[in-house]
Amino acid sequence: MRTFTIAVIAGDGVGTEVIPQSKRVLEKAARKHQVNLSFQDFDWGAEHYFRWGRMMPAGAIDLLQPCDAILLGAVGHPDIPDHTTLNGLLLPIRRTFDQYANVRPAYLYPGVQSPLAKAKGGEIDLVVVRENTEGEYAQVGGFVYQLQPEEVAIQTSVFTRRGVERIVRFAFELAVKRNKKRRVTSITKSNAQGFSMVLWDRTFQDVAAKFPQVETESLLVDAAAMNFIRRPESFDVVVGSNLFGDILSDISAIIIGSMGLAASANLDPLRRFPSMFEPVHGSAPDIAGKGVVNPLATILSAAMMLDHLQMDQAARDVESAVAAVLAEGKVRTPDLGGSSSTEEVTDAVLEKLG
Ligand code: GGG
């Protein structure tokens, strides 16, 4: 029997509730397909920070590297600044393992009510592809006169032709693979950002020329935000920088009914390093510990992990089980208007898995 080693970082807040549930689903799906998943749990995150002054130990990357994939819950704690939690765990993993494609699908499942009055099940079906290693999140900059009244902060975005080209190519290849609308929308703000985003536009045109079978569209990020609300059904694959992809994928998450349904993958498409799978949502301290967080975003992220590990049928089984639970509409957490617990929703998914 084939064995995959999965590094598991439950992290903080609701991360510690959704991860055990997604492991239950993964175990059942793997058993059904005669695959063995060996989970290696790492107790990194806010508690580790309170104890040791850092979100993860110095040798963390070396411990993760031999694993086949990483499953992450959430990071963030009300008593630690967000830039400390993010830069102490999530961002270094994405960058060190060159997980340059952050893939965030948004599908409106039949049976789920979108806040957009006209949207019907199946009508929203898009993927935000976010550049994940450079751009606005490159962490280049510093303070001058730090903590003085005349303090200056400089934060520089980094856009390389290689970085833009590879993420745009990934988006085109995904549009071909999905074989739906075969449309790639590029997001910039090149009217105001006349260097980095102009490089992005030029690179997009160069890559697009190699995919004549794929329709293209270029939108400024403000127009894209509006059109995600006005005509979400027109989008297929949407590619944008680290910051723009982050923001737009929160809009795409909420128009499909809940952040609790938004899955994501941080991929190294070249498979040199482990890829990482996580729900789009954070640690949600307001509902943490109450047993009501929606586990489906993490379960769907786990399905993306199975797909990446080439367990295609197991991935489809998990997605179908989630779709069946949502279509039935009986068991759902409060974010979807229900009163079921995190565990009850997982039980329902397990039952559908058969
Ligand atoms: N699910 C992982 C998590 O906690 N995400 C919260 C967050 O702040 N993410 C920022 C990002 O994706 O760049």
C-alpha cells in the first residue's frame, strides 16, 4: 500500500477544530482507495510563540521538507500582531518551498444561498490564481527613525518577469485543464502603478499569445471587485498579484455563501517541494472553541491535497460528499444558516463518503 506523509499544522483558534475533522475525512477517503496517510503533527503557532518567542522552531523547514504535503489550519491570535503570526509561519513556508501558485476556487454549490440575489447554484464557478511568493508580500523594506515622531516606513513590492510569467502561464494552463469558459482575466492597477503592473500587463500579453484558444480580459482591480459582484458568472480563471489575489479571493469566498466553504492550495507546480493546503479563512477568534466553525473549507482543501497527490478519484469522492451534504441542506453550521456543530457536519460528509 502506498504511504504519503502529511505534515499537519493545526495552528491557532478554529484551526485546531477544523484540522481533526479533515483528518477523519482524509483517513476514510484514503482507506477506501487503499492508500495510507501518515500524519506528522506540528504544534506550531501562537502557543509556540508564547512559549518560545517564535511561531515555529528554527529547524521547522527541514522537518517539513521530506513530507509529501502540508495541511494547515489557521494562524493568528488576538494577543500577537498579525504581521508577526503571518511572517513567522505562513509566508516563510510559501516562499521557502516556492509555492508560487495560490489556487483559490469559488464554486456556488447547489443548495447554498449566495448573498447575491440572482446567483443560482452552479452559476458561480471561478478560480482565483494568486501569485504567492513575491509582489506586495515580498517583505522588502524597513523603518527609518523607528518609533520616533518623524518615523518613515518603506515597503517595496517585487515583481520579476520570471515570477509574473510563471504564474500567468499557470493560469492559462489551468483554464485549458478546467475546460470550462477557457477565459483568463488578468488583474492589475497599471494606470496608477506604472512600473510593476506595466511589467505584469506586458508579460500577460506575451504569455496569452501562446494560448490562442483561451479568451483574455484585463481589468483594473477596482473594476474587478465591482464585477465579482455584478457579473461573477462571467469569470473562469482570474490571475492577480499577491495582494490583489488575497483581496479578490475574499470576495469570491463570500459570494459563494461563506468563508467557511473557501478552500485553497499553495502549490509548487514543479513538485520540487511539498505543497501546502489550507482554508482561506483565518483563526476566527470570535467563534473559536464553540464547536461551530464550518469544517468544509478545510475538508475541500484536503480534497485539493488528494488531487495534488494524484489520488484523483479520492479527491472527487470527498468533493461529491461535500456537495451532497450541501444540496441536502439538513446539516449545516451557523455561517450557512444552520445550527449543526463542526463535528455533525463532518459526520454527514463521512456518511456520504460511504
Ligand atoms: N488558513 C490560514 C490562515 O490563517 N490564513 C489567514 C491569513 O491571514 N492569510 C493571509 C494570506 O493568505 O496571505
